[in-house]
Amino acid sequence: MRVRRILTALVCVAALAIAPATAPASPADSAPIAIASKTCGAGFTHAVIGGAQKCLRRGEFCASRYHRQYPRYGYHCVVGRLR
């Protein structure tokens, strides 16, 4: 009798744990997730360099290892500075 109660309790707990995971998604759940992007001030250009969001401006420091990524935003990395 005691074993039957324990088994019944375990089945109920398992059913409650599974129920939310199998519930149908509401329209709000299927909406795309908004990703916060970095906002750049006036005179800066928003860019993704080396997988990180950056604000670029002429004369700012740059990483020479990413020199191939800067031209798509209109800049070149020359001796560690953007031109």
C-alpha cells in the first residue's frame, strides 16, 4: 500500500514536470527575440569586428589582426589606428 502511494506521487510529479514542456507555444512565444545592439554616437559607425560590436571613427585604435574586416565599414587599420 505504501509503495503504491509513493509510485502514484512519482507519476504525478513526472506528469507535472512534463506538462509545461509539451504545452503548445502561444503566439507571443514564437515572436523573434529582440537583440540589443550597441548604439553609437554621432560621427561613429556601428560595426561588428571580431564578433564584438564596436563604434568606429577615424583616428580610433584598431586591432591589426582584424584588418580585413574594417574595409566593409569604410575604414582601414593602419599602424593601429583607423583611417
